Amino acid sequence: MQRIATFRKGGVHPSDRKALSSSCAIEQLPMPVELIVPLSQHLGAPATALKQKGDTVEIGEKIGKASGFISADIHSPATGTIKEVRKVTLANSVACDAYVITVDNDAEPKQWEYHPFRALDAQEILAIVQDMGVVGTGGATFPTHVKLMVPKGKSVDALVVNGVECEPYLTADHRLMLEKTEHILDGIMIVAQATKPKKIIIGVENNKPDAIQALRAAINMADYPITVEPLKVKYPQGDEKQLLKATIGREIPSGKLPIDVGAVVLNVGTAYAIFEAVVLRKPLIDRVVTVSGEAISTPKNLRVPIGTKVFDLLSFCNGTSRQPEKMISGGPMMGFAFFDDQTPVTKGTSGVLALDHQKEHDAPTTACISCGRCVAVCPMGLQPTKLNKLIEHARYEDAMKLNLMDCKECGCCAYTCPAHLPLVHAMKIGKKMGRK
């Protein structure tokens, strides 16, 4: 009997709702007439603007320069003219400057040339990944070149690739694994060339048997030293700490990183972006986005230019069949609710969801009954109910002493709370105030 690995502590089993879009092949969204390209699409400092109003830009041209060690370059996703530079508020509530680009749809299509990667050394690979503005596409948007830097004195025992996609509704990574299998594997081998791991594992939840089969077939064909590990369907299996527990049995200590336990974790979408960056010298200027939810007329997986407005995504999917209760960027557990259909797609936008009205959301918030459900499902072993009470009473230092910063904001506690307490919101406030 085949072993189905998973993490042991906590976790929940929300309805995955993936059938809405899992069979939808990736379609190319026609280039919109206008794009909004933010200068803050990554964890860390916003990029510094290199262009101004009235300038012409070409597809792939660098238009924003990383302004710190934890930062990333920004490139133009289309050829056109900068109509204006203005402030925008993204779905995650980050306010930043953005280029509004009027697209020249008569421009010649860009031809990306092939570059062999086998002879590149680690520093050359990292330099290209940095220059192409690659960040984590799973949602965290951590600059990838920084993640792949192995500190002096440390080594990589395991390169673990995240093909889990445990959030409900989202199927972008699933479709990538089916349709861009060889390119993802090449991207993984490029990372292996830079980090020199002793073993390489791709973790995929067991509800994607077609992806597991496709990956294994392509691995055998290419004779790559990669193992595909089927994982139990459980949220948040895709979090890097839970993924490492499930695949290599190692736990990241509080305040530490995967490299501290000899691991590097990478999303399959990021591996594909690395392939395009190193082999094609193509910056991260587009990505696959799942447009789904019960209120979407025709759910789809779309390859879209960075900066595409949500309005254009919805229009291509025949709009909404009814008024959605909520629009979410990302998944329903960890994504961000927003209301403006002019909100742009960024490097970290894995999905745009239009969710239907659900009766359970009408239930009022009541007092905590100390049932312990939030404690039982917390994958980090925290005490959400106690942390919530401390934060409510502005005892932020005490909350920090109870390892508040270890909270992943995964939403398991709020999902299972019978009192419908806004626990994740409280954790976010507690972290912000605790840092101050």
C-alpha cells in the first residue's frame, strides 16, 4: 500500500471546489488596451521607478529597479506608452506607485531566444533570476534570487518543490503541471544546478493524480533525479513548514528558515518562471491565474500579462452570473477580499474568485466558548483563543511571548470557530502592533 504523507499537527478539510476549473486548459488572455503595473509586487521594498509619464516602453524592458536586498525588478508586460504614474491600492491593501501603460497592439510580437543552461554556474543563474525579476508565484512573492542563495557554511540536503495547491478553487498550478511539465522540470534542474541538493522532491496532493502521473512520466523520460511524493489532501499542506514535515520529516524551529534545516522550498509556478527567465531570458511579465467561483459565468485558467485589470479577466470569462458576495484575490483561506474591478493582477495573483452568497457567513459573532477547536486545528501548535484575548486587551508583548509571530495566517482557526470570531484579523493586528 502506497504511503500518503502529510503533516500531523492540526489542519482542516475545506471543500476544494476545484472541479469548477480543474479541467479548463490554460487560455491566453488577449492583450488588454491598458495595463496597471505596480512597483510593489513582491515582499520587501518597492522598486524604484525608471520611467516617467510619456515614455515609451517595450515588452520585457526593465521599468522598475530593486531598491534593496529584499526587493525585485519590474519589467514592462507590453509595448506601449506610459499614460501616467499614479498611486494604486492593491488587493492586499498595499498602496504604491504604478505605471498606467497604454498598449500598442500593433507592435511586433516579441520573440524569446533559447539559451542553454547546462554550463551556467550558481552565480550566473542567480544573476539571471534576479535580473528577470522572478519572485515566488505561490502568493508570498519573496524575491527568488535571495531564496536560492545558500549561506556560507550551509548546504542543501533537499530541494522540495511545492505542487500542492491546497487552497480551494485554485487550479493554476495544477494546469501548469499538466501542460508545462517538461519546462517545470527543467526549471527545477536549473535550481538544483544553483543549490546542489542531495535529493529533489515534488510534493503533490493526492487529488491531482493526473499531475502526479504526468510528472513521473516526464521525469522518467528525461532521467532526472527527482521523486514525486503524493500527499494527503489536507489544508494547509502547501505551507512550506507543513510541506517539509510531510516530505522530509523536518520541522523548522521558531524564527528560522528552511535553509536552517537543510532545505530549499520552491513553488512549481516559480520553477516555470525560472525556466523562462534562464532559458528564454524572459522576465516575469505574465502568469497563470485561476478565475473561478460560483458567481463566475465561465470559470477559466488564464495566462495574463502582469497589470491586467480584474475587469478584463471577468469580461473574458463572460462576467458574473449573479452578484457575488465577495471578490477575493488568491484563495478563500489566505487571499484578500477587494471590491474594485480596476485592481491589477500582480506577480503573486494566483486566482481571482467571485464567491456566491453563503448562509453560514450570516451567523453573528458571539463570545468565545473555549471549545478548543482552534487549538486543535492550528498547524503551528499555537493557542489562537488565548492570543485573541491578549490582542483584544492590547497585551501585544504577551502575545509575542506566546509565539504570535509563528502564526501563518492560514485561517484554520477562523474556519473552525463556532463563535465566528475574526481570529486571523486579530493575529494580523497583533503582529503589526507587536512589531511596533
